[in-house]
Amino acid sequence: MLAFAGLTGVLGAGEVELSSVTFKAVEKRFGDTVVLKPLDLAIRDGEFLVLVGASGCGKTTILRIISGLEEVSAGEVCIADRRVNDVAPRDRDIAMVFQNYALYPHMSVYDNMAFGLALRKFPADEIRKRVDKAAAMLGLGKLLDRKPKALSGGQRQRVAMGRAIVREPKVFLFDEPLSNLDAQLRVQMRTEIRKLHRQLQTTMVYVTHDQVEAMTLASRIAVLDGGVLQQLGSPREIFRRPANRFVATFIGSPPMNLIPVTVERRDGALELATKGLRVALPSWRQDALAAYEGRELTLGVRPQHFIATTTGAVAAVMVDAVEPLGSETYAYGRIGGASVTLRLPADTPVTDGDAVDVAVDASGLHMFDVDGKRLAAFDPREEVA
């Protein structure tokens, strides 16, 4: 049992029991189509887990399985150590916030938030107490008499969250709740959702295709591709140590540059080389790559780890396009046959058609084998430690 942080009694209870969600070898098939391959996933009590991946990767299917809207084809789902495979959605104590708000247009804000409690025959005074407190938390106190058509998109989404909050569920599920909002509102609502999680301290599972949302909201991120869990970890861990090439390019904006290279020996030392690029390696990395001499690998360099320089360049990037963004400049170009993106200081003098000499920040290099898996032995010393 865990008390609300600063909200004791806000929703009619001094304490709330948090709930874990566990998938044990869960599969989901639609006919011959496998949407979710055997998945083991443990969502901790009170954490904010974000599921990310491209469309069709299985992330929304996971939400629907947790809620009971989809049955599993194989495996076991547990909520708070209770097997729920055969438990009806209404009996799982789950609240879901949808992308399209799903508000009743003929009802007021108050009635939309109170509707689920009224169906469960809660006393009117208890409904009023819960709705008023949730409305105050979400800044909706002056809007309770309005209909949804009189609200902005951000206000409608807060009503949808309020409707979930008043139920005091074991688990909150969010299905791309910000995708219909403009950029400024998305930033504002991310702040609101972070604040909500701090206040309620309950388990939240959030689906998005936007990796910025994932990085800013999550306690942990689960990255999926083709129905397979690629990596599970904190935002920092996934950004700094992506498990494979897919995660490396999916997490990070702009995405990591991937350059095919060969491990070559020159003047007794190993280097990473390809057409237009040659990267010398520190002595402590020589042993890590000795077993790969003469073999092809993939070098990963994030855009900020290419450094425009007049000395010590490892490559010349042929620039095709430049995007000045005020605080920084993106340059898109080529090293040999590989497309690359540079993130440069705003005052860097670069235009379309230029050749920009670059060095690389050795602490920001990543290596992947022919199967796309990360070479952990190549990690910087502080990361290995």
C-alpha cells in the first residue's frame, strides 16, 4: 500500500494499492498473422512504462490485452499476481485513455467524468467528491458545465484523463493520447501527464510512436519491432547503449548514423575504415576489436558526435541540404556511400554543396555486428563500468 504524494484523500482513499502487470510467453495471432511473438514483460508497481515502435509493431495490442479487449493466443497475463486471461474487462480495474478522447458529446464535463461511477451505483456525494477533486487536479474546475464541443483539444484530453482518475484504477493505459494535438499542446500535455504520475504514483502504461514522448515521460521504455521486444530499459540506458541497430535508429532525434566499416590494421594499429572515412581507435579499444580484424561491422555515430573541424578530420561530408533551426543547424550529406546527418552549432558556416571536414567524439561511438547486435566490448570504459 502506498499513499498519494500530497493527495491523501483526494480521490476518496488515503492509500492506493499499486499493481504490477506481467506477461508470460504471451502471443497474439489474427488468423495466420502473428502480431505478438512470445513476450515476457514485467511492468513494475507504480512505474511509467512507455511502449514504442513503428506502426504494426504490437504496442497497441499489448494495451488491449492488458485491458481485456483482446484475448491472448497463448501465454499468461497477470495483474497484481492475479491471472486475468479469463477475467472480463470491467472486472480488471483498468482505466484507458484513448487517442480520440471518446467523450459523450451530449454530456457535460462533469457527467462525462461521473458516468462510470454512476454506472457502478456510487453514491451521489461520493461521485461529486471524486469528480471535484480530479477536476481541481487537472484544472477543469471551471469547465464542469461545458459540453465537449466547447473545449479545446487539450481540455478534452484532460477530461478523458479525469474520467479515468475518478475510478481509482489499478493501472492506467494511454493509447497515443497526444497524437491529435498540435506541437505546443503536446509539450503542455506531456508536462501534465508527468505531474499526474508523480501525484498518483500508480502504474501507467503508455503507447506512442513518438520517441520524444517516450524519452521525456518514461521510467522505462520497451522498444518493439515486428511483435518482438527489442530492448527494455531506462531512457538513458536505451539512448546510451542501444541493444541493436533498430533501437539505435529509432531512439534519438535525429536518428543515429549507421556506416558500414571494415576493421583494418594500419601501422600496427586497428582502424575503422570505409570509402571517405578512417577512424583511429584508442589503445584500450584495440583488444576489443582484435577478433574482428578484416571483418565488416557497422559504426554508429549520433549526429552530435560529428564535430566540424579544420584539424584531425576523419572524413569529409558532402552536404546535400542544410536546415538552420535557430539554436542549431542540421546538415544532411554523405560519407562515401552512407547517408549521414550532422548536428552542428548554429553559427557553423555551411551551405548546400559544401564539403565539411569532421572529426568524431570517440566516447560516442557505437559498434554493431553483422547481425545488428551491439558490441558491448566496444563501449566506452565508463559505460562498461
